[in-house]
Amino acid sequence: MLLHRTLKQHNIMDHQGYDFDSHEKAFAVIPKIGGVLSIIGSLLILRDVFLKFKEHKTIPLTTKIMTLITVANLALGFWENFLSTWMVPKDSKAFLASGNVTTCNLQAFISVSMYMVVETAYTMLSALYYITVVRRDWTTQKTQSTTVRFSFLGLPIIIGLGTAVSLLVMQQFNFDGVYSCNIASYPLNCHYINDLPCTRAPNAAYIRAGLYIYVFACFAIIIIFLSMLLYNVKKQDTETERYACEYLKGVKGEGIRSNP
């Protein structure tokens, strides 16, 4: 469908009466519904964190990381999902397209940076849970230190913004043919049409593949940390049960000796 769409655009760039099919309309409208739900959920989570902050309660580092993830999801829900094709350039012929190159770059910049923040922050969160549970010397006070907070909160932001800025400079942000601007070549699907050269981001497909590898690596690290966490928790439970059984046997033995 995307290839067929590109062929039609290439032939009728000045045609204003484009007949959008149901799939193109759905791609533009449905994300808005999901975006609204994401925004509502994120605001509710942020409200709970704000109430704790207002009551001068100590906010654990894990909660701060979840707050960072929530803020990133809020931005994604609004800029990418809710605004969807409204930010896409009009000449893309996307359904409800009302933007320009600047709004397209803005949407893609926020989407890529926030998505990288979310993936990296989830990885940091799983690592932190493992360290604080398995290593008992990691107290709450230690996780509140500036160095630790910067490592777990600053790294996702640096990676997210660094990636987005680099891609913006390389002009990798264009309409991806679905519902928003992202890492994509321009014109759309120019790789598949011999007489349609890519004027922007000719290597976008390879860059997206690299980011996908990063995302999958984050998932793998999360799975490893959570597996190690579950293993250690199970190991501690087994040791606790063994000590409890030995204690009960000792109590029964003492009872038998004291009552001949």
C-alpha cells in the first residue's frame, strides 16, 4: 500500500483531490485515540508523584526513573500519537497533513529522543532493581547521591538528545508513510523506485536498523537483569526456608530433651 501510495504521489504531486482510502484514514485517526489514553495515564502518574513531592516525602530513585519514563511517554503520546499527521508536511499527501518541514522535524526529534530515553531508562531501572535487591549495601541514602542519580537519570537523557540531535543535523527526519514523521527517506519509498532518487536521508533504512538493534539490546539487558533478580530472590527464599526448617527441628529437639 505504501509503495502504491508513493507512485500516486510521484505522478500527481499537484493533485489536491486525493482520495484517501480507509487504511490511510485509520493510520491517522487511531493513534490519536491511543495518544489521548497515554496522556491521561501519564498525567495521573505524575499527579501521584507531585503529591508525594508536595508532602515532602522522600522519593526513591526508582520512582524518579519511572517519572522520567512517564514524562517521555507523555511527550510521545502528544507529539507523535495525538498530533500524528497534523505535523506532517502538506505535500506528503498524508490524511489530515497540515504541517511543514519544521513541524515534521520537531515531531520526529521529540519522538526519537523520548523513545530512546524510555528504552534506556527501562534498562537503567532493571539494573537498579537488581543492584539494590541483590547488593544489600546499596541503601536508600546511597541511591540518593549525586553521582548515582546522574548515572541513572542523566544517561537516558544524554543518549536520547544526542541521538536526536545527530539525526536532525543529518536531515534524517521525514514522513515515514504511516502516521508521523520519523527516520525515513524522502521522497517516501524512494529506494524502491528506480526513477525517483532520494533527495534526503538516503541511508535512513540503515540508521533505523541500527536503532532497532539498540532497542533489542536494551530488551536483552532488561531480561538478563530481571532473570538474575528472580534467580537471586528465589535463592534467598530457598535459604530462608532451609534455615526455618533447621530452626524448627532444633526447637522440637529441645522440646523432646526437656520433656523425657
